[in-house]
Amino acid sequence: MNHGTMSGLIDLSWVDLALASALVLVAIGLSQWQRLGLARGFVIGAVRAVVQLTIVGYVLAFLFATRRWYLVVLALLVMLVAATKTATDRQRSPVGSISAITGLAMLVGTGLTLAYVDGVVLRLHPWYDPQYVIPLFGMIVGNAMNGAALAAERLTSEMELRRGEVEAYLALGASPARAAAEPVRRALTAALIPAVNGLMVVGLVALPGMMTGQILAGSSPNLAVRYQIMVAFMLAGAVAITSTAMVLWYRRRFFTPAEQLVVRAEV
Amino acid sequence: MPSESAFTLRAVDQERAGRRTLSGVDLDLPRREVVALVGPSGAGKTSLIRLLNRLDDPVAGTIAFDGTAIDDVPIRELRRRVGFVFQTPVMFTGTVRSNLETAVALAANGRQLPDVAEGLRLAGLDDSFLNRDADRLSGGERQRVSLARALMTAPEVLLLDEPTSALDPEVAEQLMLTVRRLADDVGVTIIMVTHRLEEARSASTHLVLLEAGRVIESGRTSVMFSSPNEERTRGYLLGRDRLS
């Protein structure tokens, strides 16, 4: 087999991948044996993984080759829209669709974070260098998406659970912001705890994917670690900004202009 | 001409979750009295008092507070002038004192407000309660704390939504004496929903009977119980009286 190296990394051919697929076949065989009904899922999943990643590979190769700022920005927007859709698809909001505020909160949280990392931390030249911008934004968006979804879900349930308290505040002449302060605080805490935990356990429980990849690619472990530290900080910031924007905008939906609690449409 | 009525309602309709709860309500609720709203469950009593400090807005009709269209009064000012005590008292996290101080902080904009011990006394609790954890009080004590909390904004009107429904009869009776004293001594207009006719008879000076979202009759409590104009009033007040 051809194991020639390129930039320190062993070349992986389609033949090698065919050998790797034996491991999925093992998974399919085990699920058949145990009658899990997952064989079909594994087959479809494996095919989708191959097709999707191959397409992504071509797209990335195209972006790296063309190096046009507007194509890079377009790619970032597509990632943002896909993440917004994922974050809102499973959401059940009592006060109407939340796609717009989710998208806007993610745009603010991920945009500010990427701009800071790009312009201040890494000082990229050009600023849209796709080799950095696209993978970094992928990580930022993925985490911001989870933060936004958690924050929205928790705010919905806290507002329902505490509607008596919220109305008691309103009835005393409190602003909606004051009346919803406790639900907002709890929703934000729920959204941020994974970010805190992420910082706590990084390197202990799991070696992060980016660092692993860099080390595989032949980078020195020390440089890989410094990148990973930057990534951990970056993700904490992105999640915090996105969740806060999400909760503060979403909160307004629960109140009418006359500062009344919006009644949940009875199903 | 200064308004004799605390609230004037004209042709008020209300809906909740797609269901009509009030239909064409015309009502004058007199100031400086204890007004009881009575009627069978589902009559629209709670729907009605929720309109009076705009926890909800009606789908049609007009409401005036103190002679002014209610939506012309700034909403937070209205809610400080018109307090609301809920059927199930909600305690804010912390001590009784912090519950009352929360209300003071919301209302304090140059107005003379009662101090917390005074508010507590008006609600019938002594100041040994100030440092108690609000979450550990009995149902009756919680209802008194929420009454005191509503008093901290020095309201002209207090709306009480079935304040005694979760209380034992003796505790309920004590609370009603307190409410009556508030009206007599402090001059607060009280508008309360109750399903206990005996309570309405003994504590209120003005009575409104609602049924299926409509006002059947409104008048002085003593007159309503002794010689009502409407046959249905007689049937409800005297027929149901034995049962409740």
C-alpha cells in the first residue's frame, strides 16, 4: 500500500477508506445480531457521511483555492443559517417562532467572537483567510447553537413555571425586565454551565478534536495546546454573548407593549 | 367633577383562550368601599378584576380609573395605585422584610410610603415576622405578607382575588376583619372576588353578582341580601347561602 507522506501526515487513499469501512460493517453486524434495528441507520449514515464530507471537502478546496472574501463570508452565513435552523427546529415556543431572534443572537455572538479572534488575537492576513476562519467559525457556531437552544428552552420553561411570580412583580408596578429577572438568570445559568464545565475538564476527560487534529497533522503539541486554549476561551465568550442576547430578546416576547404577561395559547 | 367611582366599566367584553368570559359589562365600582364580586365559578369574576390593574386588557369596551381612561394612566403608576393580591400568594425568595422592601423599591419615586413594619401591622402581622423566611410561612401568613406587600406602594385600591379560598374558615375570617379595617381606617378601596357568600355579606358594603360573564345586579350589600331587584339574585344569594 502506498504510505507516502505529505506534510507529515500519512496519505489516506479511497482504498484505505474502504478498509476503514470494515469497522462500520462490524457495527452493522453487531446491531443485526442484537436485533437493534439500527443496521439501516448505519448504512444510510455511513453513505451520508461519505457524501456530505466529500462535498464539504470540495467546497473547502474551492474556497482555499479561490480565496475570495465574499465566498468565505457566504460560507460563514450558510453555516450560521444551518445552525440557526438546527437550534430552532426542536424548539416549542409558546410565543411564536423564535428563528429570527435565534439567528440574530447567533450572528451577534459568533460575529463578535470571530472578529476579535481574527483581528486581535491571530491578526490574520488577509482577514478572511479561509484556512483559519472557516474551522474556527465552525467551532464557534456549533457551541453558540447549543447555548442559544439551551437558553431558549430554559427560559420557556422558567417563564411557565414562574408565571405567578412574574405576574406578582408586574402587579406591583415592576418593569418586565425586573419581573422576569429570575427566569432570565436561571436560563442564562443553564446555558453557560456547559461552557464552564468545558473549561474545567478540557484535556482531562477528552482531548479536544482540534488539538488532536493539529498533532496528527504534525504540529508541535505545545503550539496545538496554545491553539486549544485560545479555542476554549473563544467558545466561552461566544456562548456567553449568544445566550445573553438570546435570552434578553426572547424575554420581550413574553410581554405585551402594555407590560402584560402573554398568555400561552391553550392547546 | 371628581369621580365618585373608582372604576367605571362600559360595554366590556373579555375573552380568555378563545372563550368569552365577560359580555357587555357596565359597572360602577364605588370608591372607599369594600366591593365583593360574587357568582358561580366561571362567572368571570377573576377575569374582571384582572382588567382593573391591566394584568389583562379587554377585547372590547372602555374602563375608566378615577375618571381617566385606564390606558391613559402610565401602566406602572396604575399598578402601584391599584394593588393586586392573588388567590395563591407568591412569596419572593428571601425574608418577609425583603419581600416588602422589593415593593418599596419599585414604588419609591418621591412618594410617602409606609415603612415595612407599618405595612406588616396593617396586614395584621407584628414585626417579629420581618426576619422570617417568607417561604416557611403558613398559608394564612403568606396571604397577609402578600397583602402587606401590596400595601407598600400605598395603593388607593386593592384588588383581592379569592384571598381566602385556600385558608381555614377561622383564618379566613380573621383576614377579612383585617381587610375591612384597611377600608375603614386607611381609606383603601377594596374590590374582592369571593365565592363565600357569608364572607361577602359580612365584609362587603357593595355587592356585584356576576353570572356567565354578565352583571346580574349591583348594589349595596345589605339591600342585595334583603330585597334584591332580580329574581336570580334572590335565588343565588339566598338559595345558595345555605350551601356555602
